[in-house]
Amino acid sequence: MSGEKRTIRLSKCSVDHHEKEAVSRVLDSHFLGMGVEVQQFEKEIKAYLNTELEVILVNTGTAALHLALECLDFQDGDEVLVPSLTYVASHQAISAAGLKPVSCDVDAQTGFIDLVDAEKRISAKTKAIMPVHYSSNSVDIPQVYEFAKKHGLRVVEDAAHSFGNKRDGHWIGEAGDIICFSFDGIKNITSGEGGCVLTADKAVAARIKDARLLSVENDTQMRFERNRSWVFAVKHQGYRYHMSDIMAAIGREQLKKAPQFAEKRKQLAEMYFNMFEKFPQIKPVTLKNKDIVPHIFVCQIVSEKRDRIVSYLQEQGVSVGLHYYANHLHEYFKTDYALPKVEDLCERLVTFPFHVGITAEDISYIENKLEVYFKERVL
Ligand SMILES: Cc1ncc(COP(=O)(O)O)c(C=O)c1O
């Protein structure tokens, strides 16, 4: 390998002339809001995921989570169990719905919600649990449904990392209570920004369809017919959370590429798993599993100062991240109890560059830099 310094981005979208042409098509139609492109994208997602669940597109993954909770009609102050190790979007969506996020500890190896800890946090106000598919891992979701059944809770899956993943041979989104995806710029597929709710609950689906358009009753159908309502009924709080046709046009092109993106992400993960076998100081948290299409590649540093290795990699042009800082330590979501496993993990986690533009040479470069780092460190 040459000694040349590289710049390797942590994450990056992959778009080309297909998305550009799709956006031009919408611009040329002079109809930019929510219309037939969104309708088609919903149908195509339904077909892709081979699902009978209703598919409702919105403008972010956070909006998907917010609307899911809002349309379940809980009382203000009711509680939702959620792992502390997640993007702040999960917690903000819960509080935006007037509910209280109850942060729970996670499994020290996988970062998935720890149901033993969650059980301790159940109160008379607990109405739902929001498991997060941390780093695309949903292996233990069936246990969450058993837990929810035992305690009479609804399940809102934060599957922001999991579009195009499978579990036991079935697509994420094929079955479940409420599942929310994100299509922001760096997710497994993107619609620029964007999100999606899937649910089998027809009543909740109908509420969400209205709520994304200010709760104007049946406005979704009107918009799909390139029409709109002038005299209408409004019975609930609503939001401007709908997806636009411009976003859907990007998303539809990305969906066509989803299998090839998935293949590339799996190959990349394999390269990382092989590489990290060389470095006992760095342990992948992202699960090695043939059904998983990782959105991010997360590791924990087991015998080393995380911040030193992070600074070193950044100096070498390798952009790394932290997924995530513990939510229960934020001022707004502070708890009066500690969550030891999350607190320990969030001191050790490092996310390595992961997107479909990463090459084998980039991985060799990272490997080479880590070799130099650990050699010099012991001298
Ligand atoms: C775990 C998790 N939940 C929710 C979201 C929110 O998705 P969006 O950025 O589309 O609002 C994200 C986005 O990064 C996420 O990683």
C-alpha cells in the first residue's frame, strides 16, 4: 500500500443519475407535494417486504416514531420503555407524544435493550416498549413481543437501522405491532430524508395517514388523486409530516438498488469482521449474522483508551463516530438511577466508516493504520 493519506468518510449516501432523473421527472410534473410518487413508493415497499402490514410514508424516521406513539392514544405522562443507547430521536419522539421515555440498560455485548432491567422499570403507567434495532440487530425482538404480551404493552420498533434486513428468513416489517424505518441520507436506502410506519392495526394506520396531513380526514386519498379537501373534518392533533413526491422519487430509485446495496454492505461487514480478528483490543458489537444488513459498524475498545485511538484515526483521515452517547445522561432525559452497562459501553464505542462507497483498499488502509497504532503504543 502506498503511504498516501486517505480521507475515509464515516457515512455517505450513494446516489447517481437515476435519482437525478427521478427528481427531474417530479419537477417537470409541477406537482411537488404528496401525490402519486408517494403512493407508488408505499406500494413498492409493501411488495419488497412481502408484507400485509399497512405502509405509511412520512418525512423522517423521528416523525414515524412520533406519529406511531401519538396515534396509540395513551394518556399524557404514560411511560414507554426504551434503551438508553439509541439516537436521541427515539427519546424525543416519545416525549413529543406527551409520554415519558423510561431509559433502560442494554446487553453489554450487543447494545440491545436488557429486558431484565426493563422489567424493573415497569409501573402502572407503562404502556409501550420501543426496542431499538441497534446496529441493525433485531435477533431478540421475539423476546420483546413475549415481554410485551406478559405486561400488556404495545410494541413500537425503532427499526431505523434495519431496512432490508431479515430475521429467521422473514423481512423486518413483514409482521409485528408497529415498525418504524428511517430513510435519512445515510440509511440503508434514502429518500433524502424520510421515514415509514408499518402496522397491522388498521385503526392506528388510518389515524397516522390523517395525522401526517394535519389530521385532515381522508386527505391521503385525496392527495393520491391529485386532489385536496376544502371542507373537511379534523378530530385530532395533526402534523405536516407527510413525505413529498420529490423524496419518494429518490426513494423509489434507491429501493431498486436495495439488493445491490445490501450485498455490498454485507461484504464490507465481512471484511471488517475478518480484519478485527487481528486486533483483540477491538471487538465488534455489530452482530455477525447472514440476515443482517448493517447500517453502521460499531465496535467496543476493550483494553485501550477509546479517545486516544479515535484521535489517532481522525488524524489519519479515518472518520469515526459514536453511536451513541447515553440518553439518560442528557439534561432533558436525566434519570435518578444509573445504567451501568450503557454507561460503560458509551465510553468504549467507536463506529467505523461504513457505506457502499468504501473499498477494499480503504479497509486495508484502516488495518494498516491500526497495526501501526498498536505497534507504536506498546513500544
Ligand atoms: C436509532 C434511530 N432512531 C431514530 C432515528 C431517526 O430517524 P430520522 O433521522 O429519519 O429522523 C435514527 C436516525 O438516525 C436512528 O438512528
